[in-house]
Amino acid sequence: MRTLTLASAAALALATAPTALQAQEHHAPRTDAARSEMPTTAEANREAMPGPPTTEIIPARGPGQPETVVTTYPGNLTPPPLSALDKDYPLCSRTRHDNCRNRGEGSHEVGKGG
């Protein structure tokens, strides 16, 4: 059994070696010109940062009501489209595991059991 295991490991190593060597042949080394075009880490981080948050104050609608403060953070995800919220997912089963709902989770329709 030990000999079979060692022979299998050797065969696997020999089978994957040409693929690894071929991948190394096609890799082009990076030149100094290509390195100078790449931004530094600090520059890349600065470009990736979104702008500062904006705050909007909506005046009160009447006396005794508070003002509404709305803060917007740029770079946040936008809400999903309404068509994405109107999907009807089938029940999960032994063969269906993705894009389905569990039996105990209920239904998307009000008053309809799961």
C-alpha cells in the first residue's frame, strides 16, 4: 500500500510539472518602464477613496417639528432595482439548493403560508 501511495504521488507530480513549466514560459517579466507607470500604494489608495460625506438639512415642516438631517456617503451601493425585489423564489428541495427559499421562511405574498 505504501508503494502504491508513493507511486501515485510521483505520477501526480510528473503530470503537473509540464503545466507549471509552460505557465512560467509565458510570463513576461515586468520592465522598469511598466513599473514607472504603475501608481504607488499611497497614490492608488488616494484615488480609491470616495469623496467626503455630504450633509443636507431639510427644514422642519411646521412649528415644534425637528429638522431632518440627511448624510450621504459617496461610494455606497445604490439600492437594488424594484424588479429585483419582486421575484418569486420556488421552494428548496433535494435537487434545488440555489435561488430558492426554505419551507419555514414563509412566502413573499401576505397571508399565504410557506
